[in-house]
Amino acid sequence: MSDAFHLSMPWWEYLVRACIVYFVLLGMIRVSGKRSMGQFTSFDMLLVVLLGNAVQNALLGSDNSVSGGLILAATLIVLNWTVGYVAARSARAERVLEGEPVVLARDGHVFRDVLRRELVSRADFEKAMRENDCDDIDHIGLAMLETNGHITILTKAK
């Protein structure tokens, strides 16, 4: 039980490891596109679990102590809060961290190359149309892929 709180490396190394892993994963997720985080499927859940397992050793090294785990958890929570705080107060930081909405369709014309680039399937787009009570592509005034991966559709005035 005495090893439960004994750190195998200096406390500051946990902070450095957490920061490196956090920002590298944030970058990887950001590069993977809006749709990868916008809709959580069973494949996405599997990816999250595997990512957690994959970076465990990068975070903890050979440490299995409660103290090390708590230092890492606190560091990751503070990092996440700080990134959210900065993004909420700086338009530039928000654009870098979260991206910008993308126009998928306008005035009844769907931009299929944009759908492909943003990894939006035809089925996902049609589902968004149904969710927004839009029964025909010609009724679309504007369709946007939001930064959170959600598709917003504004219909033309009838």
C-alpha cells in the first residue's frame, strides 16, 4: 500500500507529459474533421477507448500510483478548461481550435465536392433534411456543417 502514492518520476514530468499528449491529440482530432466528432457511433466510441489505451503509457510511463493518476487527471481537466476558456474569449483561438462552419448547400444546390471533403454521406445529409422538415433539395436556402459536426438547414420561404 505504501507504493500507492509513491511517484516514479518528478511531479512536473506528469504535467509535461499530459500537456504534450493533450495538445497532440487535440491536433489529431482537429485535423480529422468536423464529422469525426459530430456524430458518435460505436466505431467512434471504440476509437476513444483505444486512444485512451494507446496514450496511457505516454502519460504514466511506468507509474501505477494513485498520486500520478490524480496529477494527470487534474492536469487534463485544467488543460481542457483552459482551452475552452481561451476559445470562448478569442475569435482567432476559437477558429483555430474549432474551425469554421462550412456551406454544404445553397439555394437548392448541394455542393457534392464539399460533402465528400467534409466526410458527410448522402444519408447523413438527407437525415439532416428530414430533421429540419425539408422534404426537397430545392427547398434548401442554406445548409451548413457546424463546427460541432451538426448539419443545420435553413429552408427557403414558401
